[in-house]
Amino acid sequence: MAWHKVAGVGLIICSILLLFSMFEWQKDAGLSSELPPSGERRYHGPLPSEFKSVLVASMECTEDCAEKKVRLDSMLSSKRYMAHVSLDKETYRPGETAYIRAVLVDAANDKLATTNDYVNAKLEIKGPTGETVYEAWLGNQEKSVVSHLWKITSDQTGGEYRAEITPERQGSPMSWRAFIIRSYRQPKFTVVVEFTSEHDAQAGGYGFGDVIHGRVKATRADGSPCASAALSWKAAVDGVALQALSAPAQLDADGAAPFSFQLPTHETGDGQGSVSVSVSDGGDVEGQAKTIPMVVRTLDLRLYPEGGDLAAGLPGRVYFEALTRSGEPVALEAELWEVAVAG
């Protein structure tokens, strides 16, 4: 009998200690047990797993706060979500609106999130140098989708940006989508550069030692010529400046001017060249460049037997490929000679 009394006293003491420890944990975690007029309990701070089911089950909730009870039950769950981010287009101009959308998926089973999951998400827009230029919380979940509209400012710097979305659940990964903001302005006038010689039409391009003849013309938006506008020239092949045979300093009364440049007599590289001109008309400056079609003498010629190897005494088909040193294909006419090998 004495043993039963001691056991009963010990059970009472253990119960008191358990209640006291729960009270101390509640106080340390910042939990409030007061009942506001609505009848719902308020909880703040992280919840150990052993108390989750007890707290949810013991909530005193009327019908008005039943939805909030479901919300708390969902927030206490261990689900993690992934966001599949998309935008309405890949390139924007300053002043436009970016439509950002994310589909939320359960990371464990790839099932779409539901409205009852109450998954908020954080949106961050990262600039070209990695800095955060905009952020917002996406709490407008509709079924498995959250969305947001970002109004791009008119002075936004051009470059590659990233829309990063992170679901508000511990352990949920961040997902992102890249897009471009491209600065644009309407040109004050149009500049056209063209070659007038026939080398590119007859031989497929210019060779080293040839002379390039061409013409530049500038026209304003209203169709009038940029008469007497100042010109600035730059022409080079493989980084080597070309000799200017005729490079006028200004346009004529019709807004046009001829030009000519001497190509180097020896190969200087892969034959990558261009002619560019800058036109200054009453304080407005516009430019244009045109690539010089070059035919180089040094080619990379590759032969490919159809079966991989040629068999002596049997007919075989051989394919060939002609490339420049930079890997660009070139047109080639060749003659095939059969050479007898002694022995």
C-alpha cells in the first residue's frame, strides 16, 4: 500500500514538473496563451515537433477562425516547395512592365500546391552586378500559382537581370529566370554604309591587297539629307588599321560621300575586318559599321572517307570540308589528282 502511495505522489510531481517545463518553454519561445475576443490563440516562434499536434488539437476556435486553424496546421507541416518561374517575354525596354509568374510544386512528390497550402513566396529582382533592385512578397496565391507585375523604371540600366522566387517554407530552394533589359532610343537619323565594288559579288569577298570602294549616306527622320555633316572613320582588318585612300571629312549636299581603303597585302590573321563611320549632324551623333567580306588564302581542308577508311583496290567516296582559320566555312573549287605511290 505504501508503495502505491509513493508512486502516486511521484506521478503528481512528474505532472507538475512537465506543466512547469511547458510553461517555461512557452515563455522562452515567445508564445502567448491569452485569448483575444475572437477566441483564437496566438503563437509566435519555432515549434518543436512534439508540441505541434498538441497545439493544433487544443486550439479553441469558433467557425469564424476555422480557416486560420487550417492555415496554422499547414504552416506546421514539413512540406517544402519549388517554384517554376516564367515571364511573359525575355527582353524588355525601360518603362515596360514585366509579368512574373511562378507555379508552386511540392518538392517531395511533384504535386501542385493547393490554395489550402497557403504558400507565400519572396520575389527578388537582381541586377547585372548581382545587387537587389526590387523585392516583394507574393501572397496572392491562386491554386498553385503566384504572380506579380514589376514596372521597370524609365532610367533602369540595361543588362541581364534575374527574377528569383523563394517559397516561404524552411528548406525550400530558390528558383530563378533570367531576362534582358535593353536600353533603346530612337535614332535622330539613319546612316547606311555600302560597298560599291563587285568583289563580293564575283569572288565571294575581297582578297588581301585589294582596294575597297564604298559609299556612306545619312538621312534624317523627315527624309531630308544630312548635308555637310562631319564624318569620322575607322577601318581595320585583324586589328590592323587600313590605309585610307579616300575618306572625306564631311558629307556632300545630298548627305552622301564616297570612300576607299587599301587592304593589307599580306595575311594578318583570320581576315576579320570592318569599316565604321560616325556622323555628327548639328550635335546629334549616329554611327554605322559594315563587315568586310574577306577571302583568305590559308584554309583548313579536311577529308572524310565515307566508311572511315579507304580500302586499296576498291572504289571509295571521300567528302571534304574547307574552313577558315577561325572555323568559318568558305566556298571552294578544287581539282582531284590521283598520284601513284611507289612500292
